[in-house]
Amino acid sequence: MRYSIVALLAVTLFCLLVHADENFCTGDFKKHDSICKKFDFDDKTDEEKCGSDEHSDDSSDDVDEDGIKLSNCTTFYDLSELPNQSIDNHTTKMAQLITNVFENGVTSIGYAYIEDIGDCRGYTSGYIGFTTGTNDAYMVVLQYLKQRPDSPLKKSLNELKKLSQYDFSDPRRASTKNLKKTQYAENWKKAACSDAAFVQTQLDIGRSMYLKPALKYAASVGVHSNLGKAIFYDTIIQHGWQYTEPQINLPRILQLTGRKRSNESEKQYLTRFLTTRRELACCSPSSVWNESASRMSDLQKLVDDWDRNKDLAQPVHLESFDVTVKGTEDLVSDRENCGKKKPKGRVQAKDLPIPDTCPNPLMS
């Protein structure tokens, strides 16, 4: 998930090479008390928050960690009172592709991507950055094993479950040591490159856990344009909507942005929303977050050309990555990580429920 997820080191390197002279946290977004005080960040570095891999070794179960305890059996807010809204297939595809460019630097969907990017979330993997430290990678593997019970990923299931049971903010969630022993990364990549069922499971979980909630949150503040839906989708992918990450999640950004004002256009509201989001990224003590501010800059440029982009009916150019998204790209195979190899089989999509109720329907 990606706050991560989202700011992958490979993408960071790409941006540094292409925009070596461009810093997206300057000018109005330069870190300063005038814009940063409201976020109430501490000064801990990524390393201090995650701990060393030795410290986060799960054998140290007697360590007293200051983690955030779950208030229910999920990590998510109850969204049952928020309004629903629909999204068409073309807009869904455009939203997925736009976010994938921000996550992976290309339009080829990164189903087989997997890496520990040092953001305290363990392995970041798949097309929207499912992470081993925030339960969503566990949900993907668990649902996949219902279809492929003999998959080598089964060897990692107990460790994924164990990581999911630690309190949030417990640095042991960042550990990848035992997952390396079960060849988790290698088996994730192999499944993504060879089995259409694993690709579809990622898409199903992504829609359930992120797209559906994004549409609800957007509707709750009067955002109904296709571009607005894509922006909320990208936000929920990067920032999450778990109550266990209250400083950086989508509800926090909505709170700081405030409700849509009387006579305020959607374009004006989205500009305020993206400003808050970019300020958060630039004010964070995490370099991973700082380097992700380019995605808000690109999204703002799309909002600025509102009449052309609001329906996402035409191709959009993401300037920071120099990539154009058309909506006609192949969503099936991961060319960057799998080469010419394509996943085999035909699998029907599953309409999974939003995981905001007990028992969590994606963890059972």
C-alpha cells in the first residue's frame, strides 16, 4: 500500500535522472513551520522508525513495542455511512494506469514487482504496492491460495499471518528476514509472471480494498468527475485509509483540506486537496515521501487543464515521468518484470466486499 508503495526507489532514481534540477518541495511547498505544523510530524528518520532488520526479527517477541492496537478486527474505518458512486471501465483503467506510472514509472502493470523500499512496510509488491507490513499482501496470498492451494507461496503464509498480528507501528512488521527464508519474493514474481489467477487476485483485492473506498470518499465530498475519482484512487493507494496510520491517511487529508465550500467548483476543491497532499509529502521527515511529491505536481497539471482532462476521455501526459497514458494499454502482462512471458489461463473477476467489517472478509 502504498505510501510506499508508491514511492518506489526505482521510480525515485528515474525522477532524479530525468529531473535532476527539479525539486517538487520548493517554493510554496518548501518545508517550513507555516505549512508543516498542522501535520504534527516527529523528526524520526525511516531507519529509526523501522528499526534494523536484526531488531525487527520476529524471534524477539519479548520486546515491548509501542504499537497501535486494533480497535476492531480490521485496520479500516467503517464506510457503511458514506455514499456510493459508480465508475466506468475506461475510467477504472485510466486510474490504474496513472497510479501505476507513479508506482513503477511505466504503463506496464507491475504485478511481479517486489522490493523492500525501506518505508517500514516490509516488501512492497504487485500492481499497487501491496505490502507485507500492512496486511494487504497477506490478503492477496490468502485469497490466491484458495484457488491455487499448492502454490509455493503457501510456504510464506504463516509468516505473513504472524506479521499481520503485530500491533501497527511495531517495527517487527517491517521485517523481511523470515520471508527471505521461504523465498517469498521469488515465488511472488513467479506466480505473477505465469498464472493469470494471481494477476486477477491482485486486481480483485485492489478494487475491493482501494477503488471502492476511494469512490465512497470522493462522493462524500462531492467529487464526481472521472479525473477526481482517479485522484482519490491514487491518494488512497499512496496514503491508505487505515485508522492505524492517522497522520498520513486519506481521511486526514480530507480533514485538513476541509469540506467543499459553497459555490466552490470541483476543480477548485481538488486544487486545495492536492495542495494539502503535496504539503504532507514535503513536510514528512521521510525522504521516500518527499520524493513522491512529483505525482501531486503531475495530477495538479491535469486539474489545471480541467476542460480537457475532467472526463479522462483523452490521453493524459504525466510530465514528471514523461509518460502518456492512453487507456488502451495492455493490463494483462507485466513486461517490465516478466519480459515476453505472459500469465496463462482465463479467470473471471470476483466482486469482493470492502474489508471494513468483522470478521474481515478478505482474511478468512
